[in-house]
Amino acid sequence: MPDASLAPDDATPTQPRAATHPLAIAPVPSPPSSVDGFVKQFLLNLNFDRGVALSESSVTDQYFALAYTVRDYLMARWLEDQKRQRDTQAKGVCYLSAEYLLGRQLDNNLLASRLTDVASEAMAQCGIDIEALRAEEVEPGLGNGGLGRLAACFIDSLATMSVPNIGYGIRYEYGIFRQTFVDGQQVEQPDAWLTYGNPWEFPHPEAAQTIWFGGYTETYDDGGVTRSRWIPGWSVVAVPYNYMVPGYHNGRVNTLRLWSAGATSSFDLREFNSGDYQEAVRAQVFAENISKVLYPEDSTPQGKELRLQQQYFFCAASIRDFLDNVLPEGFDLERLPERVIFQLNDTHPVIAVPEFMRILVDERGMEWDAAWALTQQCFAYTCHTLLPEALEVWSVDLLGRLLPRHLEIIYRINEEFLLEVREKFGDDEMRIRNMSIISEFPQRSVRMAYLATVAGAKVNGVAELHSQLLRDKVLPDFSEFYPDKFTNVTNGVTPRRFIRLANPALADLITEALGAGWTVDLERLRGLEAHAEDPEFRARFAEVKAANKRRLSEVLWHRDRFEVSDGHLLDVMVKRLHEYKRQMLKLLHIVTLYERVASGRVAASDLTPRTFIFGAKAAPGYDMAKRIIHLINSVGSVVNADPVLEGRLKVLFPPNYNVTLAERVIPAADLSEQISLAGKEASGTGNMKFALNGALTIGTDDGANVEIRELVGDDNFFLFGQTEPEVEALWARGYRPAEFYRENDDLRRAMDLIASGAFSGGDRSVFEPIMSNLLYDDRFMVLADYASYIDAQERVDAAYQDQDAWTRSAILNVARCGFFSSDRSMRDYIDRIWHTPPAPA
Ligand SMILES: *Cc1c(COP(=O)(O)O)cnc(C)c1O
């Protein structure tokens, strides 16, 4: 327990729970879902919440009033669900994730509550263009990329499947930075997404938690038993902000609870009383820093103290919230596994494990062994990577300073775990060192993935290949020690957002062909296989794709003054910029095409007209990634300005790739670039979104590409590159990228052209670091896979000549990818890990 002298004396007010009124036997019912009812509610909100008359209202006012109106329709259901979950005490999922990349909320919530048409008509009656209101919404960018978007898909699926769930995370005041380009180089702008407020959130400052840090630990005698306790040094408050997570057409609404940090009142008050106003303000600012900004690193975490503070901050608040507020009073903790599973989305929330142990042992007086047995049933861990540099570690020094009691607990977990290891494997010191949660080099640190693996009931990878490599390569000793702990759940994406909202024209065509119902039962898309043989259906499918390209062209014109020409093959690579994802390989293909024409070896008229679209943010401190962005933009400038290539090749790189842009780009794409080095991409989810929207994939045998290819068939997928075992074999033989450079004429010419300064106004130094990295290091074997990639792209060109056959393949991609619904992922989690029954209807 915290030192009493530090506890706030104005203790958190407790809300009386038993208030009652004859009119309040049930939540206030939703307004009538007629257009008139909607208009009335909208005007009420405009007048009473925004304080403006319709005639005087701004677009912002109207957007807020519309959002409030949609909220009002969901409210009764939300309140009912909260009550139901309290009453039934069914087992639920607490999803712990440092990131939720939600995308815009308005359309999703209209769709879920069947109000899309009513709202459009109501706005039209008010003389309002609903499109302008849609455009007004700022997307909450509370995540970096795939991992955060996965969390958003999962909570959507859980709500749609009526599984009780609370998503817990952080309400960053600034989300992922807004990317702009200046002279082709990335410039980061702060993402001030809360400037105008956020109509979708419900803050509850009265329910704030105090979260403690620092200090020291001590032992004390508790009636003959020696116990430990933590005397923390400083604290912040965690204020919960609740968000509705509506299920699709099922009347269920789950909760996303994001925590915001503030100063404890006792903290600044003491300083204020002593007259040090500046110190009081400093403390306030310091505390608010914790939830100030999302760390923009993706796959390469930096061991920054503030990041650990963020992690502990939201985990401690979430665990306590569940135990104190969600569980009924007096709940028997021994029965906790019947009530909850805490799913750890990567290692970011793993500090929840020692916090849970601390609460059980230090605060609730439970025996260590009993507490540990509970922990091992109540947590499960999802690993998201194969890159060694992405496995999070915290120096013992830092962790001990910030969370001294947690470090002691981790040491004890490790001690007892290593005893078990000795029992099973004998005194194999090498193995003991390899399996220790504490690593000794280069400095003594806690390996968070190991802690999660030891604590979790299950450990899952995110695609078949990844789960296998996780067992065989990343955690082999652990999989031998815990043979039943490891499992796979292949990722998925929500068809609500990524088909229904992103691609309404395709959604309508599917509904016409298959009837309604596929949105929540995506395997039904199989029914499209038969339609793929129908020329009329193919023509309509092709028209949908063409219309989506026109729509994208309008969006990009409005946004960036880019144009997408009719009839071009739209070749898209959108994802975070990372060397392992190999945007460089894509770029070398483009430079090769350009060089062949520029040198006169190929006539421009012989090229398949293509528009290349890139979308990618680089972590601000990742120099190589930022240089690659600069090179893509530089190549784009030269190619786009070349009159010879006019109408043949275009390279577009709209800045600030985010969910909103993804929803426009993906439905328009013909070709999906999924070209990571085999064995490096854990799963990918972008690959699934594209295939479900009728793009063909050019890809390596990596992540979920493997499963996509198995499902769609080799004829409908452009495979290239080494397999993971081939990559390993090449490393073992000794990989010398310069040999590939010397031996491949096209590759040499493309690289020489870049090195010559052709894309940098003659300056040979700008891109030299990229070129020498490729020639002498090339960790991700870009050069080794180049020839195979170019060859596959030539197969793409040839296939695109037969538009009708291409369309047939595209339809088969949609038809055979129903497996990649995040609803299926959730079913797999339920069957293999959570064992939660769906709540009674
Ligand atoms: C789906 C998605 C991602 C993940 O893409 P991958 O290709 O799997 O890396 C990243 N960012 C956004 C905005 C997404 O929608």
C-alpha cells in the first residue's frame, strides 16, 4: 500500500450505486429511427449541446451534433450491456493494448446501428451535405500500424459476436505524427487530434485512479509472516475515457476504456501550500506527459523511461479498474479465471503481470503460489514479431528505479521458473542463461517476451509460419519446456470497415449475388466462385474496380493534386516504412523500368501503363527509412516529369498514410505489394485487406501471404523470392550482395543510375548510404530477391493484358479470403485461448 501520508486527503468520491427512480427502471429508450425522429434529435443536440441554431451553425457544430445523435441511438444499448455484464458475470476479455488505430468513427457507428440512410436523409432535409461532415472528422491515430489496427479490428469483432470485452489502452493527447513532405523529405507535424474536442468519448474524472511510481520496498512482520511492501515515491492520476464499441446490427455495445494522465491533487497542493507555484505547475506538466504522445516507433522500440511509465500507467489502471469496478464487491479471486482473461497485445502491457502479482500478494495477502497459479490462468500473450531488435527489454536499473517492487517480483518469478527448468533439463547452464527472464548482456535487463511467455496461459503467433518460427527460432527452449503453451491465431481484419465502409460498391454487388449475411459470416464469400465464371458478373466487378479508381483519383486530387489515369494498372505498396518490408525492392523495379526506357532499350509504348502508389510513415529517428522515403519521392519527381513516360508510368506518394487513406486506396488497387523478406513479416494485415477488395498479390512466402496463396491458389497469386529456409541457407553459405549486383545487368544499371545522382540533381552523396548498405550489408536481401521479383512483375504485366482473366482472378481472391475476417480470428482465440462463451442473447 502507498504511504498514507502521500495518499490524497481529498479521497476519490465514491458514487452511490443504488440511486433509483420509477422512470429509470430501464435506460432511456433510443429515439425513433425515423428521419423525423433523427432530425429532431439532431436539432436538440445542435441547440442544447453545441448552443447554436441550425442557421448559425458551423460544419464543426453540425458534425458534433450528428455524432451526438448517433451516440444517442447507441446509448440505451450501451447502458443495457454494461448492466447485463455486471448481472450475468459471464467471462469476458480484457484486451490490453498500448495502441488502437481506430479510424474514423462516424460512418462505422452509423453502419453498426443501421442509421446510414436515415442520417443521410435527415441531413439532406436540414440542407446539410453529410459528406462535408464526414470529411470534418479527424481520425484518432492512437497507433503506429498493423498492431494497433489489429486491436481495433478485434474489438469490433468481439462486439459483433456479443463477447463481453473491455479494450484497455492509452488516450494519447497526440497520436501518430502527421507526415508532410518538404523537398521530398519527411517532416513530422504533431497530431493535435483533440483540438476541437472529441464527440465519441465519455470522460470520468471522478473515477480516476492513483498510479504510483518510484520509492523503495521494505519487509515487515505480519503476525509472524515476513511480507514485502512498496513505499512508492510519486504518483499520477489516471482518468478513464470511455468509448462505445458497437457490434454490427446486433444491438450490442462494448467499451473501449482509454486512460489519460494528470497530476494528483495532493501533489501540486503540497507544493502550492508551500508557496512554490512553479514547482506545482512543473509537477502538473510532468504528470500529463505520461499520456502526451504515442511513441512513433514501429518494430523497433527504444528503451525510454517515459515509455515504461506509459506501459505501467495504463496496465496498473486497467487491472485495478477490473478488480475494483468491474468485478462485484467481495468477488472470490480464486474464481477469477472463470471471469476474465487478460490478453497482452505484444510485450507493451507485460508489466501488468508483476502488477497483478503485487496486488494479489502484497495487497490482498494471497500466498505466492496461489497468486502465481491464478496469473498463469488469467493472462495470455500474443507475440507480433520475429525481428530480434523488436523484442522489448528494460534495463534492471531503470525498472528498479521506477518500479522497485515489480522488479523484486520479476526476480522471484524468474528464480522459481529457472528451478523448474533445472528440474526438467538438468544443470544445463547454457540453457538456463538462454531462458532466464533476466539477460546479463550488454546490460542486465528484463526480457519482457520471456516474462510474458512464462506467465501466459498461452502464447500465440499471428500467422501459421510466424507461430512455427516462434516455436523453432525465437523461443525454442520455451516451446520445448512448455509444449502445449504455443499456438497460432492467424490475424484478420474486420469486413465492416474494410469492405462495407471502404468499398460500398463491392459490398452491394456481393449482397446482390449472395444475399445479406456475409458481413458477419465471411466464409459465405465462397459463393462468389460460381459468379467468377459469369461474364456479366465479371463486367460488373470490373466496373466497381474502375469506379473505385475514379473515386481514389478524386480523393488524391483534392488532397495532393495527384491524378490516377484510367486504364492504368494500380500497383500499391502501403504500410510502415521499414527495411524488412523492402520498399527498396519496389523502387528498384520502378527504376529498372525507367532505366530501360531512358537508355532506349525498351520503348515506352511497350510498357504496361502503371501507376505506383506508396504510402508509408518512417519512425522519426530511423534515418535509413527516411532516406528511402526521400529516394521514392525523388524517383517519382523524375519519372513523373519525363514526357516520354507520360501516360505510361506514374509514381504517387500521398503523404500521411492512415486508416482513412487506406479505406480509399485499397479498394482501387489492382496489385498488392507484400514483398517482405521471408521470415521477417509476422503476419501482415494489409495483405488481407487488399485480397478481400479484389487486388492480386505479388508477394513472398512470408507471414499470412502463405495462407492467402494457399487459399486463392497459385494461379491467382504472383509468388517470388526465397523461402525462409532458402534465406537461412544463403546466410549460412555467406551472402555477398555485391555479387548479385555484378551479375545482374538490370540491377546494376538501376543501382548505378541512382548512384550517379540522376534522382538527386547530380549529387551523388544523398543516396550513397542506401546504395552502400545494399551492396555491402543488405540485411534484408533486397538484391538476392531482385531477379525473381522482376520476373514476377513481368508475369503481372502479361496477366494484366487479359483483363477478363485478371478480373476472374480478382473475384476468386475475394471469394476465397473469407478466412481473413477478424471474426474468425476471434473464434480461434475463443477456442484455443480464452474459452469465453458468447453472452446470452
Ligand atoms: C492495415 C494497416 C496497416 C498494416 O499494414 P501491413 O501491410 O500489414 O503492414 C498499417 N497502417 C494502416 C493505416 C492500416 O490500415
